[in-house]
Amino acid sequence: MTLPNLGFTYTLGQRLVPELIENFSSQVHNQKITFSLGQSNSHDLLDDLIHEKYDLVLSSLVTQLHDQETDRLLNFYPIVQQEIVAALPNDHPLAQKPHLHLTDLANEPFIMYSQNSGLRPLIDKIFAQKQIRPHIKFQVEEDYTMVGFVQRGLGVALVPHLSHLDPDTVTIRHLEDNQLEHELYLVTRQNKFMTPSVQRFQEFTRQYCWQHFTQPQQLI
């Protein structure tokens, strides 16, 4: 059976993709299907999808690539949402604050996602809604690199909720005044033939996420 090529963002490797593949592969008629997997930022993943490196991609929404509107080339199916939280050094004074607001972080140095990250537009929007211009000290691409910088006291960060993060590494705090969540999508090429195994995994992913992650407060 044809090997599905699946690309996904770094954060999704900690829970969602293993969970999907485990449950998909547990079904008898899928047990012989194996995967070729790749990770990167959303821009590069979608560019690779357009150039047929991947059959399916799980990523953020990117509206434009190389002066092309992505909705003319790709199908974006919303599947899950992630809460955006604050990451603080464990010894930071705000780590012990009972209720943390984005405005509490306004004067802190920030570790930010790079412009290639699909998360960057959302993070920029979160700051804009509170009219905060963050002091950006470093820009990085991958979640755990960002956490490493925070751990060393080089700044604070806004990150998706990383469920497997060791609490001894950094302090993760809910933001009382942020209602924006990170929408993630299953993405396919438009008008592109899919092999049966790829089609089967696409349908499973959409159904599984609808069943497990569409109710209020059901975030990854």
C-alpha cells in the first residue's frame, strides 16, 4: 500500500500526530499502512506540499506563499485549536502571580516566533488587541528552542500549550485577557489525486478531531 507522506509543525509532534497515527493504525484495515514523516514551519511545509513532497500537511493557516494566494492551490480543513499561554523562567516574579494578564508582560523582553512561523501572525494579533509593542530580543522557529531561551532567563514568550513540557523547565501560565486561540488545519492540494491510504488517513483525521476536539474547552 502506498506510503502516505505527512508533514506537520513541530508542536504537533508531542501529542496530536502520535495520537492520530496510534488510533488510525489500531484499526485492522489500516495496520499495514506506514508513514513517511517530516517536520518544519508552516510556510515551508505548505511550500513542500505544493511541490508534492507531502500528501498531507498539518499546519497553521498561511494565506500567501511566493505572491500566490494559498486558497487557490490548497484546501484548509480546521481540525483543532491550541491555547496560547505565557512561558516564564521559573524564578521570574510573575511566575507566582495569581492571575496573569498579557499587560503584565508588556515591558518584558520577548522570545518570538520567526516570520516564517505560522504562529507569528496570531502572536502579533494578540499583542495588537492590547496595543502592546513587544520588545523582541530574539526570534526563533521551533517551540522547544524558544522554551530553552526562556529557561535561561533570556526573555519570556507566548507559546501554544505544550502538554508534555516538564514543569521544572519553565513556568507555563494561562493568560486571563487573551481569547485568541491557535487554529490548526489539515491541508491538501486542490484537484490532486489521493491514493486510498492517503484518503483514508485524511478522512480519519477529520473525523477523529471532530469527535475529540470540537467541543468548548477541548484544546490540544
